[in-house]
Amino acid sequence: MAYKNIPNSVSKFMEKITQKCGETHKGWAENFNAAFANTLLTTVKRREDGTTFMLTGDIPAMWLRDSTAQVRPYLVIAKEDEDLADMIAGLVKKQFFYINIDPYANAFNETPNGAGHQTDDTKMNDWIWERKYEIDSLCYPVQLAYLLYKNTGRRDHFNQDFIAGVKKILDVFQVEQDHNQSPYTFMRDTNRPEDTLINEGRGAEVVPTGMTWSGFRPSDDACKYGYLVPSNMFAVVILGYIEEIFSKVFDEQIIVADARKLKNEIEAGIEKYGRTTNEAGEDVYAYEVDGRGNASLMDDSNVPNLISAPYLGYGTIHDERYLRTRNTLLSKENPYYYEGKYAKGIGSSHTPENYVWPIALAMEGMTTDKKSEKERILNLLVENDAGTHLMHEGFDVDNPNNYTREWFSWANMMFCELVMDYFDVRVEK
């Protein structure tokens, strides 16, 4: 069943944020309340088996990535609301149920109905909506499981599916450290090259670096080079979570050792191979590399991106290389950085040129300690919502009435999280 009414705890929290916004930021409150309620009322489907299925918005499937980001801000309320915590625990259980079906898939159907991209040339089944392998699809469910535990103390979602799913995640990450040994291929009959992998579905050539390979970016667009640095950063963080969970909750030292080994190897790979230089000759993080000397200097809107590294837990906002990287990516050196009459920020190969993403803008706000910058971004987001009081996927910097995706829950909740962040209300990590 879906939520028919907003839970009392959520209503009280919305009132709390509204009061904090006051008259000065009345527009923030209006958009916050619309977006915060929208996710519960339109995307959550609680099932009789105690699991939770979440629509991404205007696509009738559940993404492992999006579903985590859609509920993350509710964790601050779940501390006091057991039913809301039940809903989030049910989502973790559903995510790991899916990971055990296929750890290479990124999006799944509510039932085994055969919907989605069934004609793709890869190992599909009726549960899978899409089978684009993305590192972050395996990172986000671990993050949510860990944050639920840290914020509420709950452990019931650490079930047998969770243990089996973590073992699959570790196995896939390890296999994909040498993609030449991987069973995974993906091809789609399409005129859009971003939706398929070259080289008979194996992607561009790579050599081992210690990092783990990804076929696609969090945008669901194909990687140009196989080692997606921000996703490897996220992998390092969640491998640390696995170490902690399997030390404190399970005492499974083999899994702890495997996670620690992978974490150290991936991090060493990032530090050795995941870097490049900007136009000024400064040492910065690359977006993608192949271990063969090629690197891309760019950032994408979708999280994990390089801008999001400290938000995810890789380093801090004060690290010198991060700051050099950030300054470079928030400039014309990044081919997806756009400036126009109404906005400036990072866009994506996934949307038209000159479209910036609210997700990227919110992340820009959550990775600075300057209140004035957070305020600027929140004002920009409210002013460019095309009168809908909700966030979209991307909008035209010269005409915000031109946008993609009327209904995009991930973007809505990233806006909400930035409002909360401005008022120092944050999910415990």
C-alpha cells in the first residue's frame, strides 16, 4: 500500500522547517513541504511481506541508487518514528533481495513482469528493468543499511539477504578489478551511443589499477574509460561500513578482511591512477581513467560525482586536492559546467546542453561551509522551479521553463536535504 496521508511525525518536521525558514525564506518552506510530502505520497509502495518498493518518479521501476537518496532525509525522523523506520528497513530488505537476483542490474520491477529493457543484449530476467552495471548501484544500499543502523540502532534489516548480498558485492568488486576476467557484457540496439558499451559490450580497454570497473555512470550513461573515480571513492566508503557492520553486528572476520583488502587496494588505485592535471598544471582528481594513461577532466550532475566526495565520506571539504578539483569543475574547464541568464552549475551528457541539474546544485551547497553560498543556491533552486514548487532533472540556464522530468523524486529530496543542511539538521553518519 502507498501512503494516503503524511505521517504525524513528518508533518511536525515540516512545520519545524517552515518555522526555521520564517518570512525571509518562505519560498524555501513552500518547496520543501511540497517535495518532502511528494516522495511519500507518490513513490512509496509498502508491500505485505514487509518490504518497500519505491518508484523513481515518472518511470515505473525502482533504481537501487535513487531509492536510497529518496528516503535518506527521512532518517532524521525515523529515530523517533518506528513506522517510518519500518518503511526504510523494508526498502533495504527489498534492495538486497534485488542485489541477490543480479548484482549487475541497476533497476528492477515490482514483480517479475518482464517490463523494461528486455531486448538488451545482456543476461536479463523478468525482475530486471535495466542491467547497466554501475558501482554506485551496489554502494547506495550498503550506505542506507548503515545509516539506518547508525541513526536508529535497528538491526533487523541485517538479515540473510543482506549477508548474501554483501558477499555478492565484494565478489563483483573483486572480479571487476580485472575486467578482462568479467562475465559481464552489455549492448543495446540504439542510436544513442551513451546507452550501450563498445568493444562487443565490454567497454573501452582497461588495465588493472586496484580500482574496480564500472560500465556506466550514475547517469546511466556509458563510461568513456572504465574506472569511474567518484564511484570508486564511494566504494571505499561503503567498504569501511561493511568492515564496521561485520565487526560489530556479525563478527564475521573473513568478510571484514575481504572488505578491508578491497578498500585499501581501491583507495591506493585512486591515489595513484585517479588523478590528472588541470589547465594550470595543478594536481586534481580525474572523473574517469583507464589505467593506460587516459583520463577525463570533467564532472557529471549525478551522485556520486567528484564534487560529492566529502558528502559521501571520502575526505573532507578542506582537503587541498578536493578544493583544487572543485574549483576546476565549477569552471569552463568542465565541459558540463554551464552559465546562463538565470543559473550556473553542472549539467550532464544525459540532458541537453545548457541544462543544469538541481541535484548537482544541491550537492554544491552541501559541500561548502559557507552559509551565504548555501543560501544563494537555495534561492536559485526555488526561483527556477518553473512555478511547480518541485525540482526537475535539469533546466535551461537561459529559460527555466524548459526542463526535463516533471516528476523526479531524487532531485526533490536533494533539495530538501540542502534546506535541512542550511539549518544544521543532518543525518548522522
